[in-house]
Amino acid sequence: MGVDASHFSGSRALITGGLGFIGSNLAHTLLKLGAKVTLIDSLIPEYGGNSFNVDGFADQLNINISDVRDVHSMQHLVSSADYLFNLAGQTSHMDSMEDPFTDLDINCTAQLSILETCRTHNPKIRIVFASTRQIYGKPDYLPVDEEHLVRPVDVNGINKAAGEWYHILYNNVYDIHSCALRLTNTYGPRMRVKDARQTFVGLWIRQILEQQPIQVWGGEQLRDFNYVDDVIDALLRVAADNNSGGQIYNLGGDQIVTLRELAETLVTIEGGGSYEVKEFPEERKKIDIGDYYSDWKKINKDTGWQPRISLAKGLEQTLSYYKNNLSQYI
Amino acid sequence: MGVDASHFSGSRALITGGLGFIGSNLAHTLLKLGAKVTLIDSLIPEYGGNSFNVDGFADQLNINISDVRDVHSMQHLVSSADYLFNLAGQTSHMDSMEDPFTDLDINCTAQLSILETCRTHNPKIRIVFASTRQIYGKPDYLPVDEEHLVRPVDVNGINKAAGEWYHILYNNVYDIHSCALRLTNTYGPRMRVKDARQTFVGLWIRQILEQQPIQVWGGEQLRDFNYVDDVIDALLRVAADNNSGGQIYNLGGDQIVTLRELAETLVTIEGGGSYEVKEFPEERKKIDIGDYYSDWKKINKDTGWQPRISLAKGLEQTLSYYKNNLSQYI
């Protein structure tokens, strides 16, 4: 990690979605940096929260099982934090289309409520919001930088965009230090592998370990990927940066591969297994975004961040984790 | 009007926010074109609805007093409409900052609910959504075209942007013909003049007629304006256009003036009165967008629309209307 540990040593960090994939990995790192860490998670079964994610270090954490939509518990927890890593969210495309109102509740109403709580109870807090490259929709050009139009292709993208803007607005109008990272495809230990709700890479890992063919939809689409440790590094860098308030940063990978190549890489690393390429169903074609990869020069310039873990190494570590722990995730 | 009346003759048009400024003017025109018109309005005192707006033609309308947040009344009304002019909204910057959740309810939740109702009960409906140039925030360049980044500077702008995108999404994913107009400053008879909640021009009209000095904040900011009849013409053109589904169009004026010049023009037309230029308070400076005017070439190219009523003529007609009717609006 490139972050000066002194920024976080003794500090009080609050992580929403803290039992989830990124949240639990972040908690692990923050503990090592000497922070006092509180996690909030609703453990809604369809989301990414999993108590096993903090196995081995749960006793060093303050774990608060509650929903970010619960105004009163949030008020209490926000009041005593120096940093808020705001990672809770509904991330499934399909769920957002089938139940748009729950997506709106979690990704908009709850976010606004968290920010109002910060404004009224703890305006000195520093917030990092986990946004997503999905809000760009189908790219006009590649790589996609932060000046690209936001043009979401699903309800989830629209609501995430609004959630992100609330954070930037509260920074600009109320001086609550707040910034947003637009994450690309993130993978690694502790991700959801039960299904593709969080990332299709999770489902692929499960398929290969269960000796099922990996299901590749389309196959020729280009994508970039970040191993979770690189994302944690970025979260900590922008949280520690006095100049990050109001900024929006893309993350991105330095290897651009097709989905078919990713499946091949997984099969190679595993030393076995197979994949099947399938045609997109008509319904999905309407929201297919084609190729996507990010321009992440802005965060590199401002904070020095760059992805450090290669796709091959990251996938190897991920496979290794799930070989030992798959039963905890399915 | 440049729209072929046959598009609307005998058709059933539903207007949300129908007792408001633009809605009531649109209703008047649609009646003349032979449409059967239903208005929905909640008559919330802080918004633009005013029963006097349909004085003289109320008996030709079906007026339904209800809130677009009321799912059951909306289901009933949406089911039997050919066109939905979706104009209901919370428009006040200040109200959105003081009560962001009500703004979210009306500008996001209710819009999503209306679209879900169309999807499940009447997917053949054609929708025009009234969006706003406020979602662009502080322009990077002038004139602002539809390719400009959306970067709202208040809660209202964020929620209006989400509401707009829901409409485009439901067009693209569910084939519900839906498009959006990003309105610039609209003025004319039937606008709210009680305060600046809808448009500052309304408050200025009231001030000059009540022989108070017009209060000009800043003064050198450039703006463009549309007389309401030009906006009605645009709403009808895009509603009638088979190719408008999924499109977002700017409206804009062809005279670009500073706020000071606008105040001077009003004083000249009125033949009396005065204005005072005031410094922006610190709080407002944070969300000051500087100069703004629109590029409206896209709608001109696609539908032939252009503004036809000059600022001088539009202001004259507006002043004349409020001289006769001010007491109904304060």
C-alpha cells in the first residue's frame, strides 16, 4: 500500500456495506493501519454481506447489523466517525429493473439520508463514496475518462449516478469533504460468487470450481478489471488526500481483455475446466454496452494510484481463496 | 403553431401538473386542436397549480385533483390516455435544499411510479417529460448543447436528471415512446408570480406591477428565455414526432441578454418602475452558474421548432396578462 499509515492510525472509520466484498477487505486493511473500525451491514441475502468475510478478525471490529435506510442507527454511528467509506448499495442490474423502488430507496433515499445526517451531526467527517463505471452506459469513446457523458442503461445506473452527485453536492455546498470513485469490474477474495448479482467474475469462479463450464455471454467485449487490493489502496489514498473533496475519479485496469480471454485465463490458471460462449438474449442486447475500459490518469496524477496486481496474479489469489472457502459463499 | 392538428384531434391527452403554468397553457392549446384533455394537479400551495389558470375553459376539461405520488389514481388516469405530458414537479432550488426528501419523492419516486404504471397498464402511451437546463450546472462552454456534461448544483437538479433518465430508459428498454425537453427559463401568462419558486421572472413581474423595485441578483449573467407559447409548440412537436422516442432536446431563446438588460426591458415596456442590482449572498455564490444559454439546433433540425415570439413581445403580453389578473396570483 502506498498510503501513509499515520493518516488512519487511531482514527475512527465507519464502513457501510462493511460485511460485503470491498467493505470487509477494507476493514481488514484499516485494522492493520491501526484504525478503529465500525462496520454497518444489513445482511440482506441478495446483497454482498457475509459474516464469514470478517472471519478471524471480527473480534477487532465493531459490527453493527442495521440498514443504511435506518435513520436513527445511522445518526448514532455517523456522529462518532472520522471517515465514512460509503460502500452500501444495491448493485444488481436485474434486481433494479424488477424492483426499481427498492433500488431507489437504497441507492438514492438512503444516501441522501446519510449525507443529511453528516451535515447535521458530523460535518467534519470525510466521505468516500463507491460509485460505478456503469453510469457511463455505452461508451462514445475509449478509454472512458471522467469527462465522458453519464448515460445509464438501467435503473441501478440512474440511481447510483444520483447517489454520487448528492455526495459531490454536499461537498460543494456544505463543505462536507466527500469524493467518489467510479469502480470498474472489481474481483478478489470475499466477493459474492453465489450468482452474478455483484460481478459476473464471481459466478465464473464458482462455475470453474464446481466443474461447470463458465457461461460467457457474447465473449468479444473488452473489459478492464481491478483486484480488490488495488481498490482498497485507491479508497485509502483519496480518503487521506486533502484535495480530493468534490472530486470524481475513475479506477481502471492496465490489462484490457475480452471476456473470452478472461475465461481462457481462468481455465489456464486453474489447469482445467472449460467455458461456453453464448449469444446475448434479445432482452439483454438492448442494454449491452459493448466494449468498456477506463482512463484512470486523473487519480494517478492526483494521488499516485495505479493498479499493481496483474490479472493473472489476482485471479490466482482469488481462485486459491475460493478453493479453501467456497462452502461459505454458496 | 407548426403542428398538424390532426395528430391531436380526438386524442386523449393527460397532463400532470396540469393546473400549473405550462400545463394550463398546453391544455388550452390542446383543446383548440380538438383533444380530450385530462389534467392532474395536486394544488400543493408551494407549487405552480392555480385553478384560475383554466378560468374560462375549465368546463371543457377533465380536472383530477390528485398527487402524482398517488399510485392508484395515476393507474386509473394513465390507462386511458394516448399522450402523457409529464410536467408535474418540484422546481424550487431552495425547497429542494431545505427538504430534499420531498423533492426526491416528487421528482424521482413519483416519476418512476408513473413510468411503471405506463409499462404495466398502457405501454402504447406517448410521453413527453419536462426536464430543465438546471441539470447542466455551471457551463463548460456556451451555448450549451445536449452533449454537455450533466453536473447539477442542487438537489433539485440531481433529482430532475434522474427523472429524465428514467423516461429515456423506459423508452429504450420497454419501448414506451418517451422523450425529454430540457427547458430554459420559461415565462408568460399563468406562471407563478407570488415568489421566485418557479422562475425569478414571475417575481419581477409582480414587483414591477406592485411598484416595487425589481431585485436583480448579480446582474451581468447572460440568460436565454422562452415565451410559453414557444414551449407549448415544442411539446406538441416532439409528441407528434414518431422519431422522438429516447431523444433529449434543449429548448432555448434567440435573444441572449443579461439579467440587468432583462430588467431594463421590463421597465421600458411598462413605461415605469425601477430595478436594484444586489450582490449575491455568499451562500448563493457556491451554486452560481454564471452565464447560461442553450444550443437548440437539435430540436430545430429534427422537428423544425424555433422560438417565434420575441422577448419584447412576450414580456408585453405577460405584463398585460398580469395587469388584468394579478390578484388571482398573489
